[in-house]
Amino acid sequence: MTFKHKSLWTCLCILMSIFMLSSCGSDKISEDTSTQSGSIELVPEKTEKEIKKEEAQAKIKRIKKKLALKWLIVEWEIHLENEEFTIALSKFLQIKKELPDDPSITQKIAETFFALKRFDTAYRNYLEIKDYDKIDTHQALLSLLASRPIHEDDLGYFVEQIASFPLSEQEAFYYLNAIACTKDFSQCKKRFEDFFEEQNPPPNLPPNKGEEQDRELPSTLLSMQQALENYTNFQIDDLSYKDALVIASFYEHEMYPIAVILSEALLEDRPGYAPILKILAKSYFELGDLSGAKKYLIEYNKDHPNENDISFALWVVYQQLKEYVLSSIHLKKALDLWHEPKEDIYRRLIYNANETGDSKRVLFYFQELIEWWYDNTHWKDYSLAIYHHIAEDDLETANAMTQQAQEKFPENELFDGYRAWILMEQENPDFENAQIYVDAGLEKNKKSAMLHLIAGRLKVLSWDSKWALIYFKKTIALDEYGEFGDQARNELESLQK
């Protein structure tokens, strides 16, 4: 990486020397000059034509494999869109077995680990593809910063890792100076100020020809520039607030580990300072550190009880810590504060009530969800609502919901299955019409585990144990680890006694 701005290079040299990594005799961040000792085996060089042919063949092979795995890739994307990250990850790990050298697949795996907040594993995957031209460098470096604690005696490791990525000089300066901030915040701010002065020369000193484009700053530096301008222009002599502006810029660009270190240092000088408490709480939350997030969210919420984003973070933290009652309290507060989308809040309230065994509240929240947010309900909402109402013997409500679901989702076979189930469970069972609904559902989807389960139960009730066994075994094959598979196993055990 060659540096066009000598003062910027000087600044980078100072940063490198802070961590005693290297001298500044060269205008490169890093260069591999190591050689291996021992004998060298001479290998005939390939011609350019041979190299191009091999590259083309390898590319064709990758494309063919990718096309063959297209269905799995589409499935992964669906799970990722639905934030079903664990399922998405399992799909892409399958793909990587077939395409181990495809950097786009490795990047998707890294992104999924990042979403799961498994930053160390995300970074290991990013390291495999750090020279990939489409790599998300910012997320890769965020993974690095969150992958292990940042201690003063270990800063050199982070600097070396940052320097190994193909960054522009501006990007390199931002990340290296961010690390230096954890050692000396005052000097770090001064280096940012010097950098921006160089980028914006006085009006009587226009930029050199060809350098104007180099001064187009990335968003990370634009945000920091704005923070420092606000810092300078702020009229009240409150240094803590000025520092909070700079820390907030780091938070805004997901530099959460840096924000945590600087915030905790500032709180030592000014305990209970609200703007920093909020940044610290939300930074811990984004890093997946539940105990840290809980501590500072509670402290901030004492004096600021009506902030939507804080209530949202608190219910998530309490839910993940399995403190479901407290989680529901903050969910209800989020409803009062008009958090959107409200249907998601109801889904979370249902989850909490179910985890605490409060079946009455489960049914109540399902009914409100479907009645008030009909336009935004998913077929899964109806399926779960109907299932719980059948389980609690509220067949009348279950039937009404099933009819409504069939009108809204006419192609979904599950609701034919529920109609059959309800007809079988009612006081005067109607097996004939139940069979009609099962047949109609299986016409829509011959691989429905739920319909095979109900078909098996119908055969039990008509004393046809042979076909009942076939349907129950098919159910288990279709839903081996799911609810319907478990129920089919129980039915088989009963039949075989």
C-alpha cells in the first residue's frame, strides 16, 4: 500500500511505533519479506496459456457445482432472511464441503457466524478470504475487534491483523487509530484532528491535482469528522459530553469493543453519566454480552424509563437469560411506547407465556394477535394458535381460526389437517369428513408430516392397524426430530403394546 499523503504516512508510522511493530523506513504498511531456509526444489514454470486454461477449468467446475447446489443456496437465503441463523449456517456448511475454495461461500459462513455473535469463528472465516475482492472488510475487522478482549499489552496483535488487510490509507488510519484510542484517548482525538486538517486545506491552498478524489472520506471518517466538529463547536464546557460525541461515532459504526473500553474509562471519571451509560449498555447488547448489557440497561432505565429502544433491549436480555416474567414486563412497556411492529411483540409475549407454562395467557395473546393484526399475520401464527387451542380443548376457537386461515392461505395443507383433527376430537366425531380433509391436504402436499400423523390416527380409529403403522412410520421419516415425529412415535408405542 503506497501512501500519497506524507503527513498521513507519518501519522501511521507514529501509530505503528506506538505498538513497537516496525520502523518507518518504507512506505508500505506490511510486506512479506520472509524466506524459507533449506533446499529449493526447481519446478518448471507454467506458461501463461496453461495457467489461464487451468483457471478457466476451475471456474467452470465451481459454477457447475454451484448450480447443482442452487436449491440449497436458495434455502440458506430464505433462512437468513427469516433470521433463522443456526439453520442457515448448517445449510452453508453443507455447501462448503462441496465448494471448499469458493470465497463467496466462506464469506456467507462468516456473515452468519457474525449474526450469531460468534465473532472469533466469524473472524477465522474472514481470514481465509482476506484478499477476496468482494470481502466485507469492515465486518471482518469488527469480527477481529470482538473476537478477543482488547488489552493494552496485546494491542500489537490487533494492529498487525488490521495491517494485513488490503485497506486504503484512510481506512488503515481509521482502524489503527481506533485501536490507539484505547491506550491514549487524548492523543487519538488529536491524530484524528490532524488528519482532517490535512484533508481540508485552507481556501488559499487548493489541493494538488489528482488528490481531490483521495479526500473523499469513507463513512466511518465522515462520522468522526462530524463528531469532532460538534466537539469543537459545542459551547458549554462539558468535556464528558464532547468525549461522548466521539465515542458515539464509534458506536454508530459498530466499533462496539472500542466504545465499551472508552465508555467504561469515562464512567470512572463521571459515574452514572447518562449518554455514556446508554452507549455502554447498547454496545454490550450488540456484542451479545448479556450480563454487561443487563447491568447498564437497568442503571440507565432507572432515570429514563420510557425509551423504546431500551425497553426493547431489556426484554431481549431478560428473555435470553430466561427471566421471562421481567421480559414480558418490558414487552408490555414496548407496546405502550408504540414499538413497531406490534405483532412481533405479541409473538414474544406468547413465547414467554409458553415458557412459564401460562397456557391461559398463551391463548389470550394468540387471540389478540389474530384479531388485531390480521393483515400482518403469518400462516405460522395461525398454525401455532390452532395447535395450542386444540391442546387446551378450546375446539370452538380452534375451528373458527382454522376456517379463517383456510380463507387467507387456501393453498396451505396444514389447515386441512387441522380441520380433520378438530372433527376427530369433537364430542361427536365425524371421521368421514375428517378423511375428506386429510385427502384434500395430501393432494396439496404429499410430504406433510402432520397430515400423515392424522391419517394414521384415523386408521387407528377405524381399526386398520396395518395402515396406521405405515402412516406413523412415514410421519417419523418426514419429521424425525419435530413435534409430529414425536407424536407418531408415541402412537407406534401404543399400537405395539
